[in-house]
Amino acid sequence: MTASTTLARDPGGADSADRSPVIGWLAVVAVMLGIFSIVTTEILPIGLLTKVGASFTISDGMAGLMMTMPGFLAAIAAPVVTVATARIDRRLMLCAFMVLLAAANFLAAAAPDYWLVLVSRVIVGIVIGGFWSIGASLAERLVPAESVGRATAVIFSAVPLGSVLGVPAGTLIGDLAGWRAAFIAMGGFTVGVLIMLLLVTPPLPPQQTTRLDVLRGMFNSVATRFALVLTVLVVLAHFGTYTYVTSFLEQVTDVGSGLITVFLLIYGAAGVLGNFLGGSLVARHPRATFGTAAGLIAGATSLLPVLGHGKVGAIALLIVWGVGYGAVPVCSQTWFTKASPDTPEAASVLFTASFQATISLGALTGGVVVDASSPSTVMTLGGMAAALMVIAVWAHYARRLTWPDNA
């Protein structure tokens, strides 16, 4: 027990030792599917950006606000919602967030005006901040200690799976039945996840009461501040570019809407590979793994304006990009957790807040650049941001700093 964290024995029988391993793993899958539905909903506009823009007669940059809004709200919601609900059963909160997510998707599908779409994205942001902060740290409560690492990798596999299955599927539905149908489908899927959470997730009374002073205290750690810098740089690089990858493929590579779905599917498959590679390596080689991931993103985005005019070159670079970004979430979460090993939920809150705020900043910055210049310029600037992150990791390694207090 730390001075800033109150621990309580779980009276509801939620300890993994008291349950069947099968039930525990089903609960892990339910949490993963919850994050999958959130990630897919969050980034669904990437594949539908031009269709939504055309529907409301707005620019690509304005349509990019669909990506900007959730991130900023999630950054605020992560600490606020987690602290405000600190004494409420975590299972109940996960289910409540799924209800809100389903409502947000259905609202977007029915919205007659663009401002209502943005309202739905505000709700999505609140869900992201709350669900991620709670769900990302639940593996140790659902499975035996020896399986926590694998369970965490399964939960984080939701991020690349959202790219592999969610975004391409949403783009395909958008091509076949319109962008509104994609949000309806996502709302229906979310309802299914809600039912699964209710059926297989055990009661999860809070074991740690996360308070604002806990979060403020984390900033006293050099390791936490450095994890924050790395996360901001690499996520800024990725979402400043990936938000507008559809525009790049249409305008520069000259890819039709049908093929864009295939390109995004290939990217996502590479992301799944990167997720599990990163998850297996980051605990032993945190600097090298995180730095390599950023290096792959830097190389791919920088080279796309040069080699992305042809379909083969674009696909090859999307694969490299996918492998690199697939490792980023698990690497970032690991750095925050290593920096604050005694407060895992607080570490998840800070991870979620920084990650989501930077998603919004990246999407907003990329939108300004793409409206003022071109998708190629966005890719070049994103590559430069990722390269800065690689330099920061290299400098960290050169100083031979260690975990956790002075990393």
C-alpha cells in the first residue's frame, strides 16, 4: 500500500483465484471487445472522412474534427471520470460506458446536421476516457498472475484489430450502404458487447481509490514525464498523418474507394503483428522496442510522398507503418506502468489522457496542414515528429538511465 493509494480486499469474489480460468479469460475477451468497439468507433471516420464531408458539404479538415473532438474530451474524462467514480464497481462502469457508446453511434447515424455528429463524438470522448482508464489495468484482476502478461496483450490487441477489422469493415459498409449504415452497425455491435460484459464479467469493486493528488504526484517522477514526452511525439506523428491517409491514397496514389478498404485491411493486419511483437519485447527491451516502433513510423510516413505514388510502394510502406504503430500503445502503457508500478489504474489514466489528447492534437494539426497544403506535406511533417521521438529514446539510452525513479 502506498501513501496515495487506498487498497481494499475485493469482497465480491472478483479475485482471479476464486473463479474458473475460462470465465476469467471470457471476461478478458469482453473487455478487449469493449476497447475494440471504442477504438473502432473513434477511428471509424478515417475511412469515411470524405463521404461525411461530401454529405455535409464541408472540407476534409473540417470533417477531421470527428477525430479531434473525442480525443480532447477523453483527455479530460480520463482523470475526471475515474476519480468521480472511484468507489463504484468497475463492472458497472464498463457497462454504463457501453450504453453511452451505443447511443453515440446511433446519434451519429441519425444526425441531420454536422453539429449533431460532433455531439456524438463528444460522448465518444467521454467513453474513451472512462473505459480505457479502467479496462486497461484489469487483466491482473481477471486471470491468474502467470497469465497477466498474455491477458494484457489480448486487451491491447483491440487497438490494431480496430484497424484490421473495424475501419475496413466500416469503410466497406460505407461504400455499400452509406456512412450512416456504418455507425448503425457499430452501434449494434456495441450492444452485443454490453450483453457479453453483463454475462461474463464478475463484480469488480474498486481495489484502488484513485484521487487527483495521486495523479499530480505522478508528475514528480522523471520517468513519468519522459514517458509523456515519448507518447506525445509518436502519437502526434501517427494521428497527424493517419487521419488523412484516405485523402493521401485518393489524391496521390490514385486509389479507388474499393481498394482503399483493402489497403487499410493490409495496414491493420500489419498492426496486429506489431502489437504482439511489441508486447513480447517491450518488457525486456523497452527503449529499443519503443524507439524501433517510432523509427518505422518515421520511415514510412517520410517515404510515402516519394514512393507512395504507386500502389506497390504505398502498400509496402503501409505494412511498415502498421507494424510500427501496432507496438505503440502497449509500449506507451508499459512505460507509464514502469514509471508508477504501485498505482496501475492511475498510470492507465495518465496513459489514456496523454494518448487521447495527442490524438486530437495530431488530427487537428494535420487538418490545418492538409487544408493549407497537401496530404504529402502532412506525411512529411509526421515523419519529422516521429524522428524526434527516436532521437529522444536514443538520448535516453545514451544516458543509461534505469527504472523506475530516474528513467
